[in-house]
Amino acid sequence: MRPLQISPETAILLSKKLNVPLEQIMHMPQHILMKKLMELEKQEPETNSEEN
């Protein structure tokens, strides 16, 4: 399996947001990464509404 075709900056940002090691991000299958990003997106509006 090829590593994801994303920039190093994007990989670092995703690693921090998802709280996952950078190496794991780079070798994560794309469909799993997309699923995690959708879960993160669902959580963010809740966090933003709590801050207001």
C-alpha cells in the first residue's frame, strides 16, 4: 500500500487533530482517514457551540 499523497504540513496537522502518531497517519488507508475526519467534523460543531 502506498503512503497517502498529502503534504507533510497536512500530515502533521491531521496527526495533532486526530491525536494519532504521524507514521500511522501516513500509512492509514484513505477510507479510514476519511471516516475519522468525518467523525472529527461532527465533534467540532459541538465543541464550538459549547464555547459560545
